[in-house]
Amino acid sequence: MAKKFKFLGDIKFTKDLSLLLIIGGLYSLSVALSNTFVNIYLWKQTGEFSDLALYNLSIVILQPLTFILAGRWAKKVDRVKVLRIGVIFLAIFYLTVLITGKHASTYLLLLGSLLGIGYGFYWLAYNVLTFEITEPETRDFFNGFLGILSSTGGMIGPIAAGIIITRFEKFTGYFIVFGISLSLFALAVFFSFSLKPRPANGKYCFKRILEERKQNKNWRLITNAHFFQGLREGTFLFVISVLVYISTGSELALGTFGLINSGISFIAYFAASRLIKKNKRKKAILVGGIILYLAVLLIVWDVNYVKLLIYAAMIAVAYPILLVPYVSTTYDIIGTAWKAAEMRIEYIVVREIFVNMGRIVSILSFLAAVTWFNEKQSIPILLLFLGAGHSMIYFFVRRVQIPTT
């Protein structure tokens, strides 16, 4: 039975919608606690940008490959089971980090592969379940509220992790933080058993939906946009946290960075989900993309902690403005595409392939830059190019024409 909550607008809450948000919230908190600090943990062991790049490259290579496999499984078995497999792999990742301890940097590719496989199963299933559980009228709300949960986790996680890590000697604090993340993923597995089973059957037509880009202009445009999204994400997801740590030498400072970013993002996501209407989506995507690139200009030269905190605030405002309408537009394009109900899994798989293609190109570019050129000179120039990724999204989305029903 659906329930309505006045302060959230005229939105009906079903049991599965609530559970999906709870699982998403637990995921966000666990990731906020540990993911940033895994990169710092490995950085402290190796001190090499190239090693971090290889670790993150293994993640973004395994993730799309897993997406393809997970898509096939989601067509044959219950989608909820696929979600559960993803969460279990994420738990195994943290367990492996705990077991390998101070020698974790020796297993960079193994750790990255485990995380990539976990992400692949989790996000394939989560995106499919989002598509099935939400309706066009509730998608902006769902994406916005999930953003609020992510921001809440982002506020609590990094600062809590920073405090724990700095309170204990050497790597003890890291082990505690990774252990908490492991527990949160175990809790997410528990909640997944309460989701209504969603069995599936049918032929898996991944290649056919990839070829649909030739027939469907909207689909071609939005997948191209996702490539450019990945172009920024691939490198920025790990470089910024390392820059913060290099600038301060403090995990607590990195936690403060996360707190400021997520605190502002919390408000921005709530506002974006309530204020950005369907007819204003394209303008919002443009504005968000411009702010995101202006933020990059702030940190490419003479970077310091104050500039990085301003950067954190700017992207915290920009991402909700861009992502809430962008994600909703993507789902609307899929919803009106050829055999959308039957092929929704394939559409989501293809979308993620393009995001991760962008990430792979991004990290390979970063690896080339730090291997063949001076790091201090090459990284700022590279960030200027890769940082334009989100700004390019608008030039594809503005040509999208979604038919009215």
C-alpha cells in the first residue's frame, strides 16, 4: 500500500520504493565512509599516481564487462538477486582490503577488479529496479531524494572516517572504517531480502540495442552524452581526493572537504528535485555544466586547500542542477524507445558501457600523462580537457526531442 508524505510533495511511497531508497542510502554511506580513503590508503603505501590510476582503471574495465553479464542474468533470474550479488562482491572487496592490510597495494588489480564487479552487478540491478519501481511522475523526486540520501551519507561518512583515522596510529583507523563499511553492506544484503521478487525471462538483445543508436536519434545523443560524462568522472573521482591530501597531509581535512561538499549538495539536491520542472531540464543541464567547468579552472594552477574547499562548494551546487534533470531525461528517453518495457535492461547496460568507455579513455589519458610527462605540468593541462566532459552533455541533450504522451 502506498503512503503519501505532504512535506515531500504529492508523492506515493510504496514498500519497494522505500526499500530501494534505504539500500541506496546504506550504499552511499558505506561508499562515503571508505571509497575516498581507499585511494588515500593506497597512495600512502605507494605514493605513485600511476598505481592509483591502474587501480581505478581495473575498476572501470571490469564494471562494464560485469554489466554485460549482469544484464544477461537479470533477463534470466530475479533482478533482486543480481542486486544482492553486487552488494556481496562489494562486501568481499572490503573484506579483502582488511585481510591484505598493509600489503593491499600489492593487490591493486585484484582489489580494483572486485570493486568493478561489485559496482557492475549493483548498479545494473539498482538502475533496472529504479526504472521498474518509479514512474515518470516520481522519477525526478526519486533521483532527488536519492541524492539527498547520498549527500547525508557524504556528510556523515568522510568526516567520521577522518576523525577515526586521525585518532588511531598508523593504519588502525583505516581498518576500523573499512570494517564499518563491510557491516553496512551486510545490512544492505539483509534489506534486499524484503524487496518483492522480480523474476524475469526473455531473450537478451544487447547487440540489438547497441545498434538501435543508428535508428533512434535520442538514444544516440544520450549515449554520446554519457561518454563525455565518463570522460570527467574517470580521473576526477580519484585525483581530487589525492590533491586534497597532498595539500594538507591530513585525512581529517579530506573529511572536512567531504562534509562541506555533501552539506551543500544536500540542500541543492532537495531544491533541484522540487524546483527543476520538465520544461526547464535542458537549461538546468547547461547551467550545471558551466558551473562544473568554472570549478575546474579554480584548481588547475596554484592549488591549495582553500581553493579546493571552494571547488567542493561549487560542484556541490552544480551536480544536482545537472544530474537530476539529466538522469530523468535519460530514463524518459529509454521509456519512449523501441520495446522499452521488454528491453529496459539492455538499454541500461548500453548506457553504462558508454559511461565507462569515457572513464577508461579518461584514466588511460591520465596514465599516459603521468608516465610520459612531468606530473606537475601535465596533470593541470589534462584536467582542463577532461574537466569539460560534463559541460559537453548539454550540446547533446539540447537536440533531444522526447515525444509527449
